[in-house]
Amino acid sequence: FALVYLCLPGLNCEMTSQLRGMQPTDSTLRTAPVNPVTTPTLTTFPVSKPDKFTGNPDLCRGFLLQCSVFFDNSPVGSDQAKISFVVSRLSEKALEWATASWPAFNGWTYERFLKEFKLVFDHPYEGKVSGELLTQLRQGPRSVVEYALEFRTLAASSGWNETALLVMFRHGLNPEVLNELASKDDGLSLDQLISLAIKLDHLMNSRRKKGSARGPRNISHPVRVPRDVEVPEPMVCESSRLSEEERQHRFSQQLCFFCGQPGHRIRDCRKRTVRMRDKN
């Protein structure tokens, strides 16, 4: 028994140490740090610089729109940087204006610069002028797509209601397109009418291309003798009568109606002259 008792303390110590190893420590109780959830940020995309602005009033709004898009997708931030960028995209008359006004731009906000810029250059065709151009607009040799693009551009600044625009759009179409639209455009909106006209124009162009690819059709028609052609009386013909078929044959081959020979007409026919002299 003493031997067993002596071993028990060692066994007890070993079990105690194993149990201690199984117990969680402070370091294992600590949870791993949770990565914070990051929200995706909006990234910019490369935008081309606007084309040079020469001072054309019709292009002013488009130029400023392109500048605004460029600023929204570029690191240009300060007002002075925006003004400098716009000036760098000017040429001809617009650059002459900026050169003369450059000292005054110092300390300006971009909003103030835009206001001054529009006062000088933003004078496109609008209102009454656009309406007058709409009344004169015609499709002509263009496709309906090209005609519709110019029509929409003028219509946007004309101030006309849709009913008036419907009338003017039809008025400017070519007759062949109008014929195809007949009885098909009742109750359509302007957008629907334009879409339908474009489809019909494409269809007609496709038909024309197919027809030209096949080539002209050779259709033979019977040759008819005009009323004013000199036709001899039956009594002076070498034969008493010519059939309609023979008459057409001699006419098409340019043969004499009297003797049937080429090279002369009936008035110059020697056989006819001899025959007439003998009869007399």
C-alpha cells in the first residue's frame, strides 16, 4: 500500500497539470479583432477634355456642360483652377475675350465667372427664332434620322406644344415617307411618330437597295408605229396590204414601207416612183 500511496501524489500532480492546460487562458478568451465594414467609394472615370471653344454662341451650352462633366470626374477643385481650365480650352474670339478680361478674373468665384461667360457667349437660337427655323425645316436628301435630330434640337427651345410639333414634323417629311405614314400615325405621340417614320424610312431604303442589286428588268414591249409616221396607202404598196406585224417590223428595222429595203424612206423609194409614174 505504501508503494501505491507514493505514486498517487505524482499521478495527482500530472492530472492537475493536464487539467490546467485544458482551461482557457485570458489570451484565448480574447476574440480576434473584427475588420470594420468598409463602404465602397465612388470612383471617377477618365473623361476627355472638351474641344476648344471658339466663341460660337450655338456651342456655348454644350461646351460648359462638357466642362462640368470633366470637373465632376477630375481632381480640379478650387474656383481659380476651374477658371484656369476653362480659359485653357478657349481659342479665337473666345480667347481674345479671356485675354482682355484675365486681370479681372483674379479672386472671382467660378459661379461669377460662369455668369460673365454666359452673358458674353450664351446667345443661341431660341424661342421665336427656333420656331421660324422649324417652319422652314425640310428632310430633303437626308435620312429621317438626321432630319429628326435637327427637328428635336430646334423643338427643345421653341416653346411649342406637342400638337404643333406633330404638325411641323409631318410637314417637313418627304412625300414618299408621308405616303407610308398615311393612316398609320393617328393618335401617336411625337416620339412615337418619329420612331415610326424612322422605321419606314429604313424599310424603304432597304427596298431600294434590293431593287438596285437585282438590276433593271428587261421588259420588251411591242413597237407601235406613231400616227404621224408616213404610211403608204394600200394602193401604192408593193403588196396590196401590210399586216400590223409586218408594219411594226419595217418600222423597227427602219425599212422602206413600200419595198421593204433598208437605206431609204418611202418618199425616196425608186420602185414607188416608177410605180406611180406607170400608173399615171
